[in-house]
Amino acid sequence: MFELYLQAVLEAARPRRLLLMLDEFDKLQEGIDSGVTSPQVPENIRYLLHTYTGLSAVITGSRRLKRLREEYWSALFGFGHRVPVGELPLEDARLLVTRPVEGRLAYVPEATDRVVQLCARQPFLIQSLSNRVFESAAVSNRRTVTVAAVDAAAKEMVVDNEHFRTLWDYAGTERRRFVMSLCQQLDVGPDPITLGLLETKLEEHGIVLPRSDRFGRDLEFLRELELLELRGTTRGSAYALAIPLMAWWIGRNVDSEDQRQKAVRESEDLEGR
């Protein structure tokens, strides 16, 4: 049915071309996982793009697109050109905070840097947090934004944030989620969060790693989703949550003991298979 419709549109638009724009494309994976969407859909889209020379497509989605490696996805992404949208350069991130409110709000330099740091220079998060700062300033009739005002807006933002909940769900397993919770807790400690430290902590918390399972794959998975990052320190490489605001969200919304128990039950289930 869609192909028949597409043929009619291309004919009506000729000689102009048609651009098909699909947002939140990774949501199709949820449909495939639940059985609502056919795994044939990616191959169907590939067929349309190859068959109709007047058709092009822009496909957008979250970082989870990096993880779509199943056979039915490779059929589609094998001929595409990936354009990542990552963190902004530092000066561009600062301008995204200050320029939209120029002449209406004045950020002290430390407040600008606080927004940029909490949001890890990610444009969507900068816009979200800056919008909350603006709304708060409008209510209180303030024209100067301080670090305290940014922190107050950030605390409000993490109370119930769907974006962070989605990223949390994308981790995929309870063990990976517990790793993020561990990183949030260990970040204030004196020791760098190394692979060895994380493995030790998992063992201490009763989470058994199957012999056939490489824990490093979990860390690699979380790094690909840009939830964890590997930083160089004076004592070697160490892991940390990539987005400080998400660390705040975890501290506010995740019961670490409950998450530990979920990870333990998951590891016991894996051992029993």
C-alpha cells in the first residue's frame, strides 16, 4: 500500500525528488522486539530506496542506532552515510546558553560554564536546562543568572526526566544499569573507577559474572551509547558517567539497593541457563 502511494507521489512531484524523513527511527526496534513490527521493514525501506531513483531518506534517532547490528538492520545501514550529532565545541556550547537570551538575561561566566558542564555540551540538554533557567528567572523577575540558579533548575530538571529514563532503559540489562548506579556512587570516592574496581564491587554485591561473559563488553556497550566515558587520570584510565546531569538523575530516581537486587536476580537467572 505504501509503495503504491509512493509511486503516485513521485509521479506528481516529477521532476522534483522526494525526501522521506523518519524521526525516532530506533523506535522501530521496539516494535520488532515486541512483535508488533515485522523484521522485514528495514529491508522494505532499503528496497524502496534502491528501486526509486527519485526517493532519498534522512533517518534520525538516538544513540541506540549505533547498536542496531541485527541482520535485518545491516541490510539498511550498509549503504547509508552516518552523520553523528555529538557534543558541541566548548565555545559553541557557551553561545547556545547565552545568545538566545542576549539582552534579556545575563549569565555570569561561571553559570554559563556550569550549564555546559552539567549537560556535557550536548545541545538538547543545554536547551532543556536553559529553558528551565529562563522560566525560573521570568517567575522571579531576575535578570542575572548565577551558578545557584543553574543548580536549582538542574535539580528540578532531574526530578522526572523522560530523556534520562529512556537512556537508562537503553542500557538493556540490569547489570549495566547497576554499573551506572555504581559509577554514580563511586564518583565521590578517592579511587579511580577502573575495570578492576568495578569487577570487585560487582562481586562484593553478589553479582556473578559468568565465565563465558566478558564484563568489558558491558562497558563497551555503555560507552557506545555515550552513557559512560573513559577518562585519563594521573593514576591511569578511569570510567565515569558521561553526563553529570544523568548522575544527578540516577541519584534522585534510582534506588541503588533495588537495582542491585535486580542485577543479582538477573545474574542468577543467567547462571541457571
